[in-house]
Amino acid sequence: MISNSILVPLNRNGMKTITIEVNYFNNQNHSIHIGNCEWLEFKNKRFVRDYIVRYKRMLIDNVGVINNLYIQSFMLYRSNYFQFSERTIRNLDEHFIDFLTDFNMIFKRYSEGNNNAFVLQKIDLCFDGITNSLGILKNHAQLHKNYMLRSQVNTLIKMIGDLENKYYKDKSDLSLYKNIKKQKLIKLVHKRTLIA
């Protein structure tokens, strides 16, 4: 069994890039690790490339929207900054710093075999970071009866919830490339990894 692991950059214009790792095997199925012990296996190299194009588009679109929701959340925080207690400010600052760390880690390259799992995990952590900071803002708004802030936070919570649901659905949706699925040239495989 000969394996070539190739890192495929998802943006070629010199900006930040998300890298997806593809394992090409001679005389076997080619695979892409999509996280949580899940792999997509392909029988044809061309179908892997076609799938990567659609998969990268989905990831880049979602990461862009996550970034915009972060900006809106942070602007909401800063525009109401003087209302918050020192404890609330410290909690929000920690969540926003954690978000920025995780967001920047999306664009890093990791060790062979683990790259996709780490990238997808960091995207998941970004969703958590925004959701947690919005939860703190919502609690403050309810406690201090700031109805305008609560309304704005509820809108962002709904937006991040809808985006997160769509992201998880798209990430595991094998019909991203329907022709492959119809021809049974793609399948989702669950592999358990044992830690010694």
C-alpha cells in the first residue's frame, strides 16, 4: 500500500488559506478525513478533486460568515462597554481572545494525518466562542433590562445558530457532489482510532 498525503490549499490568491489533507492510495480508495473518526472514501482521483472544490467553497463561505459574526459581536460589546462590570469585561475579553486564537489556527498546517481534524475542530471552537460571548451579553442585557442590547444579541444568536446548523449539515452531506453519490463512487467510513 503506497500512500501519498497531499495538502490542498483552499485559497490561491496569497491571502489566508485553509488546507485540506487528501490521502491518495495506489490501487485503493482515496480518502479525506472530515473529523470525528469519519472519512470520505473515493474510488476515483478526479472525483476527489471535484469534491474538494465544493468542500473548500463550503468551508471558505462558512469561515467568512463566522468572521463577520465575530465582528458584529465585538462591535456590540464595544459599543456597550461602559455598561459592563469589570468581571463581565474580563469574561468577554477572554472569550474574544480565545476566538481569535482559534480562528487564526484554522489557517495553520498541522502534522500529516491530523490536519483536517484540527482545522474542523478549530471551526467548531469558533462557533462556541461566539455563542459563549453572546450568552454573556444576553445575560447582562436581561439582568440590567437593556432591551435594545437583548434584541440585537438575540438576532446574532439566531444567526449563529442557523449558520452552525447549516455548516454541520453541509459538512456531513455526501450530496455535495450528487453525481459521485449516484454512481456509488463515494462513501462515508467510520474508523475508530486506538490510542496505545
